[in-house]
Amino acid sequence: MENREPSFLDLLLETHIGLERQGPGSPEAVDRALGFLGPLDRFRETADLGCGTGGQTLLLAERLPGRITGLDMFPAFAEELSRKAGERGLGDRVSGIAGDMARLPFEKDSLDLIWSEGAIDNIGFREGLSHWRGFLRENGCIAVTCPSWLTEERPEEAERFWTDAGSRLDPVEDNTGIMQECGYAFIAAFALPEECWTDNYYAPRAKAIESLLKKYPGSETAKQYAELNRREVDLYMKYKQHYGYVFYIGRAV
Ligand SMILES: C[S@@+](CC[C@H](N)C(=O)[O-])C[C@H]1O[C@@H](n2cnc3c(N)ncnc32)[C@H](O)[C@@H]1O
């Protein structure tokens, strides 16, 4: 139990640092996306952008032969990935670094694969794809999830929520068009199933938030934070047929 008033950022980091994932996704979705990219032994240099604490980064390390660098704006997340990689004996091939996806610290034309789950919308789908293109070698590949509209009907309440969160939803066909305009051949797109949100992300996050409410009893910020998270879940359950994360897979041309 603590008396200090945590900030929203404290709460966000404390909620997510111990979770397997920091956003919707699953090992099955990783494997499905990789299935469009074979043969996998050509991926010697991979970057996982907005990696969080690296749930998917470590899975990629089991599937791919080369080096994988996870990059995240929060140093604590990147350090956690490096720590886990070391613990699993992967420290020579997998590392987490702190950095900004909008200003990549890699050499131009140095990456075979760019992976990014649940993060690109923070800088914009077009902006991200266009900036990242220059870091891929010829025929390098990209696999990225982005929240997207899945139907013609686009409920305003959902749109407002995502805009207020600093993100946006676009239809899948618009995003596949953007991919091509940014210098990629479009390979495939598929929507993540519901359990990627509910079982794999929202349920463990709700447990972590319960613990935080106990840690900070009487904190107004903690209550507001919990309420915002609850609202996000309610909105997803109400409108899940209309929007979701979509995996976009492409090749640099
Ligand atoms: C929804 S989480 C997804 C994390 C992880 N990829 C996953 O799927 O579990 C989004 C991640 O992107 C990171 N992020 C957001 N904006 C970023 C930026 N400009 N540069 C680097 N990382 C960023 C956040 O810190 C967060 O860890």
C-alpha cells in the first residue's frame, strides 16, 4: 500500500511491465503472419518496433535464425526484454533498446524484416511505413498490426475514442493502398481474432489494474485510470464487429 499519488504514466507502466503482452495479439497470429513470409532463414536482421516487454520478440527469436532488436520508447520495457532474453540464453541474438519508432537508430538498408505489433498507429500508419521503408534491404519484409475498420459501418463513439487516444482507424483497403504507395508489395492482411484482445490482453490487464487499486487506495488518478481502461473494454465488446487489429504483411520493392 502506498500513499503517494501515482501519475497516469506510472500506472500505465506498472500495469504493463509484468504482462506477457502490452496489446492485443497471440503466438498463433505471429505464426500465421510468418506463414506468409517463408522461407524464414533469410531473416538475419530483424527489428521489432514498439516491442513492449517483448512477448512477440522472444517468440520471433524461436522462429528466426538471426539477430532481433526490440525497440521501445520506454527504457523499462526495453530493459525487461533484454533481461528475459538473457534469462533464456538468447542474449547474444536478442536485445531491447530504448528509442523512437519515428527516428530509427538503424543503418539504412540494414534490416531483413520489420515487425511491429500494436504500435505503428502511435506515429501514423503512413508515416511509419514510409520512414521504415528506407531501413529495409531489397526484398526485406514488413509485418505490422494496426487498429482498422472492419465494416462499412463506422460507429462515431468508437471513432472518437480512438481519436482521443491519439490514434485513428482506417479501412483495411485504405491501409493496403497506403502500403503500396509507401514502397511495399502487399502480401496479405488478416484481422486478429477476438481472444487476442479479451483473453490475451484485457483479462491479464484487468487483474493488474485490480492490484494497482489495492496498492494506491484512495487515489483518484488510479480510479480514473481504471475507469478509462474499463471504458475501452466496454467499447470493444460493443463494437468489436466493426473494428479490430489487422496484420498487414508486405515486401519492400
Ligand atoms: C500496445 S503496445 C504493444 C507492445 C507489444 N508490441 C505487444 O504487442 O505486446 C505499444 C508499444 O509501443 C510503444 N511505443 C509507442 N510509441 C512509440 C514510439 N514513438 N517509439 C517507440 N515505441 C513506441 C509503447 O511504449 C508500447 O510499448
